Amino acid sequence: MRPLNKLVPLLALLAGFAQAAAPSNGKTEPDAPPPPPMPATDSPVQAAEQPEVRIIEKADSTVTEYRMHGKLYMMKVTPKVGAPYYMVDREGNGRFSESGDLGGDNLAPPRWVLVEF
């Protein structure tokens, strides 16, 4: 009978906690409002801000072209044998110069066109 004497106070204590946790007026809490819809990822503004990438497979190398607003500004040439290198149009005039691995002295800071006529 001794274990039963310890069980009764424990059950009374648990019943008190259950009653305190129950809503007092019998009404349930309203559900949280649904989350707002996700923004569209294919909007024209976001699509225009990202570069177009085109990969051209050749017999001796792979050329990756990077275009912004339809204008080619950088190419990555990965030969089958040897290290990859970049060709960058630094002036925007269509003349490309080799830029190695784009690190160190060849680092090109980002440039933005603010106004174009």
C-alpha cells in the first residue's frame, strides 16, 4: 500500500497543472495568420540584374561567356590541358585582355553604369 500513498499526491499535482493550462472560458486560441506570399523570383527587375552565362564546349577548351544586358563583358577559358584564364573587357569597347585568375594585380573592382545615353 505504500506505493499507492505516493501515487495519489502525484496524480493530484498533475491534475492541478492540467487544469491551470486549460483555457478558463472554454474558448480556443485563434490560429496564427498565414505567412505572406513569397515574392516572385522571375520578376523582370531581378532577371535583368543577373548576368547571362553561356558555356561553349570546344575540342580543346571550354569557354564560359558572361553577358550583362546582352553585352559580353568577360570570358573564362578552361583549356583541356593547363590552367584556366579570364578574358575581360575592362573599357567596354569590345577589346578583351587576359586577366589570369582575377586575383592580385588583376583584380577588377565592380563597376556600375549609372546613366547611359
